[in-house]
Amino acid sequence: MTSHPLLSVAEVPAVEPYLRTVGEVFRVFREQDSGCVSCGVQLPDGERWFVKEATTAAAQTSLDRAWAFHQAVRHPAIVPQPHRIAVADSGRTAAVMPWRHGESLYGPARARFHALPLASVLRAVDRVLDAHLAVEAAGMVAVDLYDGAFLYDFGGDLLHLIDLDEYRPGPFVLDADRLPGSARFMAPEEWYRGSVIDIRTTVYALGRSARLLLDGGERRAWRGTAGQLAVLERATRTDPAERFAGVREFMEAWRAAV
Ligand SMILES: Nc1ncnc2c1ncn2[C@@H]1O[C@H](COP(=O)(O)OP(=O)(O)OP(=O)(O)O)[C@@H](O)[C@H]1O
Ligand SMILES: [Mg+2]
């Protein structure tokens, strides 16, 4: 195998300067809430990559989780992490991911997404659910899923899942006052120390996600049917026991309603 400037390098003294020696850094994402700094870099062969580096201890914990998650879960919708680069003498790493064309639906692109033909939106919802079948099969649960994880390629009419860095093996007992996440997507149990976080918590986050993809954040703007809305209401019941038992059951009910 010929050596690759990103996929074959084990360690670098500093990430951004290194990227500038191997290609053109065409985007930099600084000052993210996560404590990561990410770069879009284009190599001389024209290939584009997204390199996400932890700059704090908390960010490194999150990148370590992300690494474990991507080792366990592969799906065409989930942007993979085929490699990570160690940053010398820091205990930190940078994750290497293929660059995906698209816009975050956490932002102005959400309105544009809402104006797409319904078939495109339903396809996007299906793709999110399908990806979470793989998450479920790997024994992982969603944490911190929100619209920032949805990168939509308007040209290719395709949704990509990014930043699933807090996903982890489940079920688990919450040993903090709350989980990280956006309140709109978080199940009630995510707010209580000692509660069990399991695949029904994931079902809740997926129900909220489908809701958002179909109403653009405005309840009155709901584009689905009453039957679909009933499925999402069941997915987002306060009591986890009243929700679907898992992603597959949710997906079957959803598909039956579509
Ligand atoms: N593989 C990718 N290809 C292209 N762009 C990407 C890719 N992954 C992420 N991005 C872009 O970079 C932004 C930041 O990525 P990401 O959310 O993973 O970083 P983060 O440090 O966790 O940020 P935040 O703290 O906001 O969650 C995304 O909103 C998206 O616009
Ligand atoms: Mg993030």
C-alpha cells in the first residue's frame, strides 16, 4: 500500500501546520462548543478530508468515545472515522473523516430543507432511522443527537450523519446530573442522575428528529399525516415503557404509516 498523508501518518507534532504541508486547508472550524478544532483539507489528488482535533481534555474524552463508536458501527449514512492521528506529547488525537458535501440543518439550511419535496424529506427520515438500526445492532445508544448531526447535501439529495461523538454502549445508568444535548431532542430520563438510558431513549431522540425534519421546527408546519404524527407521539412518550421497544419496532410502525 502506498503511504497516504492522512491515513498512514501515526503522529504529528501539531495538526493544523501538518495539514498545511500536505494539502490546502480550505475551511477551519474554531471555537466550537465541543473544544475541538476541525479543518477541511484538500490533498493534491483532489480528495477532501475533515480532520477534527481535540484541544481540551473533555474534547479528547468525546473523541475517544467517537473512535470506539465508529469502530463498532458502520453505515452508509454515518460519516466514518477510518483513522486517527496522535498529537505528539499531548495525549490528544485528531480524527480523520472523509469530507462530505452538505449543510448543517442546525442553521439557515433548515428552512431550505423544509421546502424540499416531501419525498426527499421522507427519504432523509428513513435514512436516519436505518442508520440507527445499525446503532441498535451494535448495542450502542444515541446521546446528543440533534439537528447539528444532520448534514444535508442538497445537490445529491442525501443526508449524512456527523458528530455522533457522544454515542456509547447501552443501556447505562446516568452518573451525572444530565446528559449533554439539545433540550428539544432530550428524553425526560436524560435529565436525572441514576436513570437508565437505553434504546428507548434513542427512540425518543429519533422521534424528535423525525418531527423536526417534517415540521422544520414549527408544529403548525407539519408535513406528514395524522398517522405519522401518532407514531412520533408514541416514540416520544414521557414514560420510556410506553414508547416503541427499540429502533426496529419504531421503524416498522413508521414505515407502515408512510
Ligand atoms: N465529514 C464532514 N464533512 C464536511 N463537513 C463536516 C464534516 N463533519 C462536520 N462538518 C462540518 O463541521 C461542523 C462542525 O463539526 P462537528 O459538529 O463534528 O464539530 P464539533 O466540534 O463537535 O462542533 P459542535 O461543538 O458545534 O458540536 C459541522 O457543523 C459541519 O458543518
Ligand atoms: Mg459536537
